[in-house]
Amino acid sequence: MLPELRLYQLISPALPVGAFTYSQGLEWAIECGWVNDAASLEEWLLSVLDHSVASLEVPVLLRLCQALNQSDDANVDEARVKEWCGFLMASRETSELRAEERQRAQALLRLLPALDVSVPESLRSHLAKTQLAGMALAARAWEIDSISLSRGYLWSWLENAVMAGVKLVPLGQTAGQQILLRVSARLPDLIDKARLLEDWQIGSSTPALAIASSRHETQYSRLFRS
């Protein structure tokens, strides 16, 4: 029961890591007309989920959980933590996406000690690169299993992205909930897909997102952070 409640806390929009301040290129995609209604927003979200979040972030998160072993500091595979944190950062195609990765990671790194999650000194530089490492460390401390953590991470990503779309298109709140309902039905299959990936298969292929993110870096008027 308690690990489940801690998972809710870890993925909550109220967690002060700034997840709600980023659109990951969606703001520019809406500005240029690629996304202009509920149907095109749903198509955009499904594409990013299929070709980036489930094929890159979730399998990396699973491997970070394994490396940290959800046990004690003596069992941490620091080399693997370093490898996958570096791999994820190298997979971010734009300076905006890399900055977001670092900013959210460092915010979570500052927060964890206040939540009674011990941060080993040997891991601090790795945890400062990606939020996923901090989430895996919190999951170890709070006894959250890696599949539940991955499921929660997918939901958190989707909820933030839908809410950004609702604000920017704009759409009504009901339309946003309908998108959440339909797209979230795909999440169990995406978890299964991510679990089966071999190391060499991990990566992303979202050129439209990369273009949108790079253009968002210099977008004249915007609500979301770069």
C-alpha cells in the first residue's frame, strides 16, 4: 500500500521538478499547424509514445532500476548507471531537450534528501544528468517495483503532454480527458514492448519532435520553457 502511495507522489504534477513547464516541441508543432485539433494531438502523442518514450525512456528506466538493484549501496552497479544516464542524454537531439533533462534531474536531486531518500555521493553526477535515475533511486528507497514505476512514468508523461495540448490548441477539458482515456489504453502494450527490448534496440526515432524542439528554442512567443 505505502509503495503505491509513494509512486503517486513521485509522478504527481505537484512534485516540484517543473515537468509541467515543458512542451517538448509541442508548442511549436501547434504554432506551425502540425497539431491543430484533438485528432492531430492524439496522433502526435501516440507517435512520441511509440517511437521515443516506450522505445527509449522506459527501457532505460528499467535498466537503471536493475543497476540500482533496489537494495543497498553495496549492490549498485555504478558503471551501468553511468552508461545509461549518458546514453539517454546522448539520445536527446536538441539543446532544449538536453537542458530539460538536466534541469529536471537536478531539481529532483535537490528534492530527494528532503524526502528521506539517501543519495550516494558516487551517484550524484549521474543523477544530475537525467530525472530517470533519480526516480529509480526513489523507487529503490520506497520499494516501488520497476514495472509499476514505468507504468507511472508513462502516465505522468502522457498527462503532462495532454494538459499542454489542452492549453495550447486550445481544447476543452473534456476533450483532454477523452484523449487521456483513449491513449492510456495503449500504455500496457507499450510497457510490454519496452520490457522485451534488447540493449541494441533501445533508441528513439522522432524527427518531427526534434525539428519542433529545435524551432521552439527560438520561437518568438511561447508559454513553455526551453
